[in-house]
Amino acid sequence: MEWSAELEAGRIPEQPFALMGQMTSIDPSRSPAGTEALWLYTHLPRGVTDEAASARTVEHSEAMLDRFAPDWRDLVIERIVRTPRTLQEANANLGEGAVGGGTQQLLQQALWRPVTGLGGPRTHIPGLYLGSAAIHPGGGVHGGCGYMAARAALTDSGRLGSGVGRLWSGALRGIYADADPAWVGTGRATTAQRR
């Protein structure tokens, strides 16, 4: 739990907590035969997004791997490092690298996503549904968000659902018509980014 206290204090943990996965073990198409694709996921302190902090976090994560898997570096064929900056550049929805669609604090979990009372997959555009970590049940519940989006789409396409869908879309249009996510710290989205 020391890593959590360091993150909350705005310090980069010397010994980070990390999630790791070996994707080829369950999906052989992830890498060439006889190889393994490995990913590692960890956190920077909230609001810390600079490249130097990212580089230190990578160093600390690799030092952890050295302790648990000596000589792993000799087996690396290719590596890709994703930082808050590169994540946001690739997808504006990942503001400051927030892969869960923003903060993972309670105020953005369960029925409170994206705002209190409207944590479902419907959007202000009729027939467009969110199936990402930005809706209930949030990041880390794999498939749950897509399931909720599909369920809403099927409900709205039914005999009674079309009226419900239009009602939801109208209410959401009033709330989100010109909203920019507050957690994107580098300025307002352009019209092109919103489309």
C-alpha cells in the first residue's frame, strides 16, 4: 500500500504496483509463433503527465521486472511505451492518459457515470451509444459497458423503446450539447474532435 500513499502524495513510487498480462497465452494471434506478448500497466500520480515522470515510472517498473524475471531484457524483440501524452494524442477521450474515461474515484463509478443519474450508454445523439469505460460499470469490467450499450440499443429499437430512447436523447442533448470534459487539462476540444 506504500505505492498508493506515494501516488496520493504526488510522488512517483520507487516500487510501483503493476498489472501484467501475457496475451499470447490466450490469443495466439497477438504475436508470432514461439513468442509472447507481455503488457504492463501502472499509474503515475494524478495530474502528473510529463515525459520525465513517465520515464522514471518505466525505469521503476523495469527494475521490478528485473527482481521477478531476471534476464527478461534479453528476450525483448520490440517494445512500445504508452505515456499520458501519447495516449491522449492517440485518443482525445483518454485525457491526461486516463484510460478509464477520467477519474476512477467514487463520484465517477457505477450509476454516477458520466454524471449522477445518467450513468448509462445513451448519448444525446439518437441511435449512438457509449460502450466504453466512460459509462457504468466503468473501467476494469471487461465487456460490461458493451453489454449495457447493446441492451440499451435493443430496448430502444423495440416497439416501446423508441419513445424511451428519444426521451433520453432529448434530455441528454440539453445537458451535453456543448460540453467539454473537465478532466482534459490542455484546452477545449475543437469542433473536428467532437465529431
